[in-house]
Amino acid sequence: GDHRDLHLSLRRQRQMCIRDRINTPEVLNGVEERRQRIVAGLKEIDARQGMGLFSEIRGRGLLMGCVLREPWAGRAREFLNAAQAEGLLLLVAGADVIRMAPSLVIPSEDIDEVLARFARAVESVVASN
């Protein structure tokens, strides 16, 4: 009854408040800048390996998926485990995709640190092959 309606109303208000904070030109432009910086870093890591680790980097905003190409396809969990050993929390989206979902307001220096740690994780998986 009334209690449930009040709870849903408060939740909707909170969601609208969050949406209003995120849906500003400053935050949205910042998300695109951060995405470009992260994608450039991932492409650099990929190029450093000299074998084309990723077939594509897909997604929207800062929810990104790095699709592994052969011979790495099917081994996303190995990269996830290596990233965890470097102190990163990544996700997998199936056996072929490493997923990243950083904060929408992640600072530039944290992006650099994430990319450095991910590079070390990638290097450890490649070296153990």
C-alpha cells in the first residue's frame, strides 16, 4: 500500500537526481574524453604485443569490451585473473571478451594507472603462452 508507494516514489526521485547529475554536458563530454584516452591506451597495449590481441574494442561510454582474436579467443578469464593479480577488477563477457567498466568520473591519473596495470597483466599472459 502506502509504504510501498512511498518507497517507489523515493527511489524514482533518487534515480532522477542521479540521472540529472550525469546527464550534463560536462560529465557527458568527460565520458567521451575518458573513453578516447582508454581506447587509445588499449590500442597501444595491443600494438605492443605485435600480434593483434584484440579484434575490436566495442561498447558505449565507459562500458567497453575488448574482443580477443585467435589465438587468444576463449581465454578472457586468463586475462581477468592476471588483471586481478595486478589489483584490477575487470569482468568477462563470455570467453572472448574482457570487459571494463570504470567510473564515469575516473581521474586521468587513475586511467594511466589502470592502463599500466592492464599492460602488465597482458604481458604476463602473453609471456606464459
